[in-house]
Amino acid sequence: MTFSILAQDLNTGALGGAAATGSLCVGGWVLRGDSRAGMSASQGAAPSTMWGEDALARMMAGETAGQALAAVTGPDAGRDWRQLAVLDGAGRTACHTGAHNTEWRGSLVAQGLVVSGNLLAGPQVLEALRDAFIAVRGSLAERLLAALAAAEAAGGDTRGLQSAALLVVSDDAPPLTLRVDWSEDPIAALRDLHRRSQSGDYAAWLPTVPTRNDPERGHG
């Protein structure tokens, strides 16, 4: 009942994810990220937030995306009702799609990019999600938002959409975590929220926030 994208910015090394769904609060359920480890998107008919968190912990400990995915999904008796996409800091990707998730379901996996979803209008949704991200110019966040919009235009979640979220993590910047937990047009609302975050007092304040590469940064 969700579509998501995880991607790495090849120019900056930043990692990002975005997701949208036909129910509430997709950001809190699906996306997890840490610039030291990678990104995860845990979704499906009975999503496990622990899957996404455990995958991050394993990648933090040195496992690859594929190793973390196998270790998390393999022992879970409920794995057929769940879906998990994983991206590690080296750009390796992996995805599990349980057979009991509602059609259309699936994923597309490449170096530095993984798109996945279930309860979709068809495979064209994931193709649009991937292709828009590759084609669009701009920041990682802007490309992820454009990808969500393209997936919605291609049919998206068969129920329509209620929520959308964006997460970008980097060693050189504060985390960008934006969530629209309910809206009649959540992707448009998320794009507006992102625009607001990049201007005015909020954007002026961000350079004073500590980052992993500059943990003592402040107002000076």
C-alpha cells in the first residue's frame, strides 16, 4: 500500500529516501536513515518498523545491504506480509517483497537506487519513480520529490494518497526529515513544505546546526 525510493547522491555521498501511501503517517512507518550506515524503507501489508531499524544497525556494524536484508527478513515468520528495501553507504541495494503483499507489488534495484511498492496500479509506477529520479536535475531532495510526483501520475497507490515523507541524511548537513501525515494532496504539500524549509529564517538557521563532520558548529 506504499511506494518508496532510496537513493544515493553520487556527487555528495548524501543518502535519501521518499515515500507515499494511501494511509496515514507514512514517514513514521517507512523511512529510516543514518549517514554512517545507510537507508531503509520498511512497508507492506503488515510493516515492521523493527525491520528498518535492525537493517540500519547491521549496516552500521559493517554488513552490506544484502547481508543486512537477509539477516533481518530470513528469521521472521511474517515476512510474506512485509516489504523491505535497503541501501548501504557504498551504494549497494537490496529488496525483499513478501508474496502476500497485495498486487501489484515489486521492486527495481540498481547501484545507488532502489524503488519498491505494493498495492500499486502496475509496474509502470516503479518505472516512473526510477526514471524521474534519474532524469531530473537538482538537489537530492528535489529529485526524490519529483520521483514521487511521477509515480503518482503513473497511477501510484490504487487507493489514492493520504501521506508522504522525505528523509535526507549526510555527514555534511543536518538531517532533512519532512512529513505530511495527512493531506488530500500529500505530495504537493510535501513539496511546499520542502520549499519553505529552504528559505527564510529556517534556512538561515541551518548552517549553525552541528553535523557529523563539524560537531562543534554553532553561532560562533
